[in-house]
Amino acid sequence: MKPMAVFCLAVVCWTTNLLAGVRTEDVSFRATCDGTEQKYVMVFPDGFSADKPCSVLIALHGHGSDRWQFVKDPRGECRAARDVAAAHGMLFVSPDYRAKTSWMGPKAEADVLQIIAELKRSHRASRIILCGGSMGGTGALTFTALHPDLVDGVVALNGTANLVEFSGFPDAIAASFGGTRAEAPDEYRRRSADLWPDRFTMPVAATTGGKDRVVPPDNVRRLLDAVKIKNANVLLVHRPEAGHSTSYEDSKTAIEFVISKIPK
């Protein structure tokens, strides 16, 4: 796949390609938080015009993956996100957010903030929806709890909502958060969406599996139960026999629900 064009503007560089007939841009930028080069992919809908406001679906990859997972992977969660974005004429954005063990730590958070600011500046992004699977679903909930004013809708596919309780991937999370639970307890609390249900005033959807042993579903279900008290725009798709994955149909249902509930 040969690049069609390469552009460099100050601290932002991007390469435009055709991925299966779809215009994509692999964007490099200089992170303001530490000066490192970071990346994200943009997939443009048919007929996109930078002169008009656009809605954006930001997809956050899982543990061990990178920005290309939601752009290329054939698994149901990824295909559904791509298809829904295309059907609604949305700009589809997939960041590395400090791949491959992101966990929405401080640097990953800063990168997503910088990306959203750039999307609003250069592409007139008007509505921001976050989605993600597993670690990405966790990250979508975490970022929303930290910055509810920037998120118009959020979808978590097989994520966790409580990093204080979650026992998986301790080394990766400690590296992302700047320490273990004992060393940085406030960081784990700040990034646990389950502890901040009042911040979820936007449409929210989540999918969980009753037999998910990688990311157990209980705290996400608990979060949504708490959010429902004040927010009617909440959907939980729980499959008692499912494990750590969400089908194409359920992923699509969750994302479509959130889009349908956001005011035009």
C-alpha cells in the first residue's frame, strides 16, 4: 500500500492512503505532555467536507493492540464500529493512546485531549462519541469520568469501570498510572468510572459477558445501575453465557443506541 500524499505542518504529520477504497490518514503529532511522537488514524466517510461540522467516533483499542485494531481487525466489535461510523457519515478516529498497554493513564489521557482539541480545530468536530473494547472500553469510561464536558456519548464493550478492584494486568496498569495501587491510590480512584456515576449525564451503553474471566462484568453493571437513577439514556447488553467478546450485532446495537440518543 503506497502513500498517495504526505503532509507536514509544524508538529503534525499525516499520510493519506486508500484502505480498501476508504480514505484514511495516519497522523503523527508531538505530544504536549512529554514531547514524544504519537499517532492516530482517521477514516473519512464518503463525501466528507472539512468545511462542515462533523460527528466523530473515537475508538480505543484493547490491551496489546494499537491504533490499527479498530481500523483493520475483522472481529465484531471493530467491524461494527467502522460500519456504524460510515453509515452515519462520522469521522472515525483510532488513537494509539500510548499503545500497547495504554489503560488511559495520565499520558494517554493527555494525548486524547490533544487529539480532540485538534479535531475541533481542524475538522470542526461537533459531537464526540467514545467507544472501545476491553482495555479500550475501560479507557472510554475512564476518559468520560475525567472529562464529561468533552464527551457526548460513550460505549464500553467488555470493559471494567473500577481500577481499584480490577486485578488483571497489574504491571501494565502500574506502568501507565505511575505506580501500583499502594503507590498511587488516588490515580486508581480518579480513573475508576464506577466511583463517579453522577458524571455520566450523556448517553451510555455497555456490553458485558456473564462468563468473562478476563474483565469481570460486575462493576460495569453496577455503574450503569447507578447512572440510570438520573439518566434515562442508558443501555446494558448483558449476555450471561458470553465471555470476553461482544458480537457484531450487540456492538452495533450499543453504538447505534448512543448515537440515537444524542441531540442533533
